[in-house]
Amino acid sequence: MSNRRETKNIMIVGVGGQGSLLASKLLGYLLLHEGYDVKVSEVHGMSQRGGSVVTYVRYGDRVYSPVIDRGEADYIVSFELLEAARWLPYLREGGRIVTNTQQIDPMPVITGAAQYPADLVARMQAAGAQVDAIDCLALAEQAGSAKAVNVVLLGRLSHYFDIPDKAWQEALAALVPQKFLELNQKAFTLGKEA
């Protein structure tokens, strides 16, 4: 096949309970329906306790392993600023971080043993990352639920993909319960247009 599509790597990082699993399922569904070979790997941290959660999504003509190594991620999609900074070493040169600007204090900050780092977006940019940081929580609340942060993030990510809006909407319709569909469609659009 002459028009081989190289394998692309997306890391979805966040804190337990933020909806990263739905985000990875939506991406997997979308990319499969766009004709890609897709591997999704859920790498759990202490997800039940607000710990770090990472999911890998790899897609291309043929994908053999679901694992993304340091310096290989084309995109890091992050639900929280500190998580984006934590996984920065996995971003390839010229890669992009799409992140929520929300700050969720990790345990050392909560207990007073550490301070939440300042200027994280500027620090990531100084390290060479292209950073697209938006307040996904505010947009999710505008759409009707704070829980729609994941779909706002995907809407923002869709901005960088040459995949028709209709395909993203079909993935939402296939995976989101009917009673939450309209809210999630609104969240997606707000993220895309942010």
C-alpha cells in the first residue's frame, strides 16, 4: 500500500474518576470507524483514590503494541495541569499537549508537604511542547455538567485531526447514554470552538 499511514500515539492522562476511560473508548471507536488499526491500553494508577491514570491510544495501518515509550507521544491529552507536566517526557519533539487548566491538588499538596507548582503552561512551553490549555471545567459546566470535561477535551483535540465532525458525533452517539447525549454534544462543540 503506497499511502501508508504512520502510527500515531495519544496519551490520555488524568486523575481517577475524571472520565479518561470514556475518552479513550470514544477515540478508539472513532479511529476504528475511520479505518485505522487501533490499540488502546488502560494503565491504571490508583484511579479510585484520585491517583494518576494513564491510557494509551495508538493508531495507524498496523499497530502491534499498545505501549507508548518516552519521547513517542504525538499528543498528550490531560485532564489536569500537573498531570500534563508529569508526563511531558513522553511527548515527542514537536508534539502537542491539549490540557484542561484545572488544578487538582495531589496528596502532598493537600497535606502541606508540597506546593502546587506555578506557571506550568509556561514551563511546558519552555521545554519545547506546543501547549493548548483551556478551562475545560468551565466549558463542561456551561454545557450542563462538570463531568463532561472529558468530552470538552476531545472536542479540543478534534481541532487537530482531519476527521469530519460527523464521525466524532457518531462516536458520541454510539457510546454516550441517550439521556446525556445532547449535553455531551454541546460539550464537544464548546471544546472544539474554544
